[in-house]
Amino acid sequence: MTITNFSKPQDDRYFEDYQVGTTYDLGSIAVEEEEVLSFARRFDPQKMHTDPEAAAAGPFQGLIASGWHTLSLMMRLMVDNYVSTVAGLASPGVDEVRWHKPVRPGDKLSMRATVLEARPSRSKPDRGLIYSLMEGVNQHGDVVASFKGMGLILKRPV
């Protein structure tokens, strides 16, 4: 797999700039223990996410991030590096959300996006739908989470 960067910046990126079959590097983000605990206490208060001592005795043998926190970290990388700031409209949804491996405090998550399909809209000729495989990868090269996302995006003005 060849991973590349976009040829256009986010403020000049349109439907035509998302090339089918291309895998884009979306940068990386650190997984901080206090954020893992804070997120889980508020949104996913299970002991494996909120209690380091209980988590150490559990099936994961240590504290792990909520899968929803992992997806939130991935979302940050998407917004910062993938979604066009001038042409992105909305997402009609995601498919096939998977948590493949635990994410732990101290991990460094990288993200890559592979464009699976780029389909012009049949009803609105000024836009199209991008369908992408989004993968979060830890510092060991393991895919820890993935999903297939859809994005509506404007075509480049002529």
C-alpha cells in the first residue's frame, strides 16, 4: 500500500481531488491517559476505561480507551486533514465500524484514508459522494479501529 498526501490543501480541495484507490496519510495523535479517563467517565463508564486497578485485573490487563474515544480521535484527524474546508457538505453516515485491537494510554494513533468510490450525484450535478475506508493504526502498525465513511462534497467550480 502506498500512502500519499493530497496535492491540494484543504481550502482548495474538491470532489475531483479524492482519487479512487489512493490512500492518504492523515497524520497522528497521542492517546493521553487523562483524556482516556475523562472521556470514559463522561461517556463510557466501564471499569476497563475508568479504573486502572480494575482494568489491570481484567481481560485486557490494563486500561484501554473506549472505542468511541478512539473514533473521536480519528474524527479529529479526519477533520484536520481529510475533510475539505471549502467543499465538504455533510456525511450521510458510516458503515462497518470495527474495533480491532485495544487502544491504550501512551499509544500514538496514525490514520489513513483510502478512497473506495467517488460517485457524482445524479440529482445534484454540483456535488458527489466519496466513500472511504478509514483506518486508525497504532505505533506498532496494527489497525486498531476502522470504518467506511461517506462524505458529500462539492465539485470544483468552473
